[in-house]
Amino acid sequence: MMTNSKLESKKILFATYSSEGHINPLTGLAKYLQEQGCDVRFYLSDHFDARMKSLGIDYYPISKSNDTNSETVRKQYPELATVNDPVEKHKIYQKILVKTAKDSFDDIQDIYRSFPFDLVITTCAYLSIPLIRYKFQVPVVSVGVIPLAEDEGGTAKTSQTDTGNPINFKDGSNPYAELLTAQGVPFKKAEIVNILSFLTRQANLYLQIGSPKFEYQHDHLGHNIRYVGALPPYVKAVTERKWYDQRLNEYDRIVFVTQGTVESDTAKLIEPTLQAFINTDTLVIATTGGKGTAQLKEKYAANNLIIEDYIPYADVMPYASAYITNGGYGGTILSIQNRLPLVAAGVHEGKNEVCARIGYFKIGIDLKTEKPGAKAIYDAVQEILQNRIYKNNIVNLAEDLKSYDSLALSLKYIRELLDQED
């Protein structure tokens, strides 16, 4: 069995997409491994410079690739905001992700010359997984920051359509296949139709955030898959005062709504929620991610509406009665931990999979659209607050997640993997 001293000698590179939904879930594990004595580094956009300084972890900034992160992606690819056809949007995502895979792999080869890593930890949709594994002959650990996509030999239910997953390659031109072939990575053409399933199997170890109780039935789960519970992001001890508003104590019902950090169109979810509850007996707390906050405050000026760029989820969710989301997996897991029933409205970037599970396991309502009307949102909130089945189900799921010691389990599985490799 691997000793602590042996683990201390390991160099570990964390590399994934430069978006909060991929970086944040890795930060807790990265800090934990650093505390065990590992030499931990990140490869990401300097957009996260302050986050890395807060962590106390060195990083290699993206250099050769076009620095695409959650703040710049819609500026670099403005067609994402104008193209509504799912097939065409699907092709845009293919273009972005394959280019990122190629350029990132070039960067990582440069990093290896000065930092010969023993292990790479990434997230489940990172297209560079097979490139790293076969080029460097080092183990790769993948973290499932979205619902499990592995389907080999299974009978899992799925809500995915051909266009629901932005990295499924269905057309005749397959730039990802060309990239894998150029790097000598072995694969079968049929495998990369469902890319997420392919990437799941390519990882030496797959740490799935969540638990089997928030997952469809799989008859034959992949041998490399381990559930690890919530796997919380790193949170530095806060000395300053937490966010608070006196109105939290003035309303019996509080609704928290957010669209995450990537979606910039507040008309999809935030505005219809504000319209649904303006001047009612329900307090609405909306976080915009810095998208149009001032304009929304002016347009929806009411005592029962709080609109801010950002408020820590941990400061809001303990007070809330319902959570309205476009299907971000991290926010959904936090909502479960806080025993907070959900109203979900998301379609693209795999969010339909999260929303479908919310509805299937009856911890909330899936509106099955990314642009619900104010009445649909209002009615859904009434339903999840009046029907105890949603609260009961999410309480049971929260208790299940609580039973996982996420960081200790992750460390155990990583040690076992490295033992096998040695």
C-alpha cells in the first residue's frame, strides 16, 4: 500500500477547461492533495489568477491556445448568442472544443519538460484525456462534474438527443478523430459518436460527483468509476462578514435564482422569475454573474427583489425555500446539500441531463425548456412548495450525499490507482 512519503513525491497536474463549472470542483481536491505533500500545479487561464493565489497553488497559464474561458467564450464566438438551431450550435461547440484540445495538448507537452508530472487530474468532458494518457504514459483521473455519461453495457435512461451533448460527433466530418489519429491514439470510430462515454472509459480512474441515488440504473458500471459524493470546492476561512440582507427575516418564502457564470441572456430565466414574483409576498434573490445587473435593478425595482452580481451560495441557500436553475450540476449538488427543492430550465451544454434527473427523481420540476414563461415558473414554485414529495425526496438525497467523505474517498482511490501503476 502506498505510504504517505511515497505520495509526497508525486507531481500532479490539474488541467481542464477554464470555466467555473470545471475548475471549482477540482479546487478542494487539489488543496487536499497539496496538504498531503503532493507537488500540485494547475494549467488554466490567467482569468483564475486570483483564485489560484487564494488557493496557494502555482499554475501554468494558457499560452498557445486561444484563451477561451467563461468570461470570453461568447466574445470570441459571438455566433453562440445568435444561433438558435441546435444542430448549428452543436457544430460551434465542436469547433471550440477540438481546437481547445489540440492547443491545450501542445501547452501540456511544454509543461512536461519542466514539470514531469506523475498524474493528471481533469474533468469528464476534457477532450485531451486520451492524448495525455497515451503520449505521456501517465495515469489520468477524471472528475465527473456532470451526470454520468458512461453507457457501456448499461441500460441507463437518458434524455440526451443527438444535439443535447455538444461534443457528440454525428456528422461525416470528425475533427476529433483526425486529432486522435494524428497523435497515434487508438480508437474505434463508433466509440467517439458518444464522446462523453468514450472519455469516461479513457480515464484510468473516474471520480463521479454525486451518488447512485441521483443516477439512472446502470446494469454494468465501468470498472474505473467510483462515486465520491459532493466533492466540495475549496473555501478559504472567511474572516469578513458574510453577505446578509435584513429582508431575509421578513419573508416566509424565499426563491433563489441564477443562470450561472456563462449564460449572458438574463431574459431566459432571471427576468421571467422576477416578473413572476415582483410585488408579491415572496422574496426573490437573483445573482446575474455580472450580466446586466444595473439595468435589471432599474427595470425590476421592488422591495421583494434582490438583484446582485454575485452572492455566495452558502450565504443564500440556507434561507431559501426554492432554487431556480438552468441546470448547472454544481449548483444542483449544493441545492441538494441544502435540502432545497428545484425548478430547472436548461437545454444546452448538457444541462438537459441535469434537469431531467431533477424531474425524474422528483427533487424538483423540469420545465424542459431554457426559456420558460413567468407563469410556468410561478406555478412550478407553488407546486414544489406545496407538495411535500419534493422536499422529502431531496432531504433523503441530502442524507445520502452526507454519508460520503468525499476528499478522503478520492485520496483512497487515487492511492489505489498509483499503487497499481507502480
